[in-house]
Amino acid sequence: MDIVFRGIFVFVFLYVLMRMIGRRELSSLEPFDLILLIVLGDAVQQGLTQDDYSLTGAFLAIGTIAVLQLVVSYANFRFPKLRPVLDGEPIVVVQDGKPIEKNLRRERVTIEDLAAAARKQSIAKIDDVQWAVMETSGAISFIKKQDS
Amino acid sequence: MAVDVPDFIDLERHRELAGRGLSQPIRRVLIALTSAVLILGLLNVFGQRPDTLTADSAKAKLEVYAPAHLRGGILYEARFTVFARRKLNHVVLLLSPGWAESQQMNTIEPSPAAQGSRDGDLYFTLGTVPKGQVYRLFLEFQVNPTNVGRRRADVALYDGNTRLLAIHRTITVYP
């Protein structure tokens, strides 16, 4: 019983935390982020199962998180009004070659970050971008101007 | 030539961020709450920094050095110090059951001359402590992960059947 409650708490806490830290952090997976992810996983495991080494304990912990993920995913699909809360919404960060400073600032994305993301999609100049949209995953999608 | 607005992008909502007035304040509140919990952690609200509690009389002084806030699974030490102001012939330390409830008692050093139960409490017979001398008893614990809540962890010092001193305390165990 305890593990199920712990699983629910950990899931809700991590979900809120991920929504709270913002999408900029979610999009990048630099070497340090990778290490952080492993450390985070270890810390979560300690709190989740503690000294329980049983297969039953592992089943309960994994099962709880899997079911909650399914519930969130279903709620996201079934109730569109919940999507902005559960998943967030895309944000337009460039229109017609001009970065939208207010939106970039909100997501803590610099012009340099934006240019780097554009280069990854073989776009040399932000001027060539018609639309850039920061998706809910934190990735930036670029749509080039038709004449460029 | 300008490209049409991408599908499912609403410029009012996704560029001007209309209707998202509360999202930033909510995010800031959540960050503040998380930070507040971390600060409470630094302030020892969730353990396990030990406190020293003392009780004093003409015959003896009792000092308990142990954490009052604990978390499931942690190892900790409780130290009981008896300062004899007069010769104590038959020192007994009486601990309320909260000390042992859902906790592993790993070590008792030095081993008491006798131990048992007195009306539901745990007693440890420490023997004689000459005037001016000190007796230190170390107990090492580990908290069971499912042990959550608050319980009494009182300590009383006896000389034979005479109660000399008592320290009233509680321990709080966080999940």
C-alpha cells in the first residue's frame, strides 16, 4: 500500500516539477543534464521503494507510475481543455524573420539558443524563418519563408 | 510571400499569449513553495540534526542528545549522559515505547547490566555511578520506512525505584 502512495506522490511531484521548470530545460540534454537525470532517477528510486527489494514492490512501483501516465495521457486526449494545464501550449517565438522577445524571455531562450536550434535544421539565418514555434516538448519547430 | 499561420496555431493565444495571464504567477508560486520546502529542510524541520535536552537536580543531571525529526530509513544515534552529583547506586534509564516503535535498535553501547520492560516502558539498568562521574549510553537506530507520524520519546532517570529526572520529548518521522 505504501509503495502505491509513494508512487502517486512521486509521479504528481515530478509532473508538477517538470511543468514548473519550463520547457527550455526539457528540450536540451547536455552531458550535465544526462548526469542530473541519472542522479534524479536514483534519488526517486530511494524514496519510492526504499529498502524493498521484492519483485512485488517493483511491480507496484512501476505499475502505479505506468497507470498514472496512462490516466494523464487519456485525460489529455479526451478533455482538450485540460491540455494547456497537463501539456502546456506551443508558443510562437519568431514571425516573419523577427524574434518575439517577450515570448523568448518568458521561456528563457536567448537569440543565440534560437540561432543554434535553427542551425540544427540547416537554417543559417533567423531572417529566413517565417515561423518558429516552441513546442510543448521544448523543441523549436521552424517553417522557412517560401522564397528563401 | 508570407506563409499562412501554421495549423492549430492561434496567434492570439500562442503569440500574444492571451488567456495565459495566470500561468506565470502559478509557476512562480510553485517555485516559491518548492524553495520554501528546501529552506525548511535547511532549518532542520525534516531532521535529522540532533538536539540536546537536559534535566537537572541536586542528585544528578541527565542529557539526551538525539534528533527529534526523522525520516524513514535513516540511521541515527541517541546519546544519554548521566552526570552523578551524588553517588547513584542503581541507575536505571527508562525510555517510553516510542523509542522502539517501528525502529531498529542496532547497537546499545555499553551493554546495560539488565534491560526489560517496566509497565510498558523500556528500562536499562546501568549500575552504579560514583559521585562526580559520568555515564554515557549510546543507542544506534534505523527508522523503518513505514514508520510515519509523531510519538512520545520520553526519558526518565531513576536511582532504584526513585525517580530523579525526566525529559519529555516527541519524535516526528517524515515519510
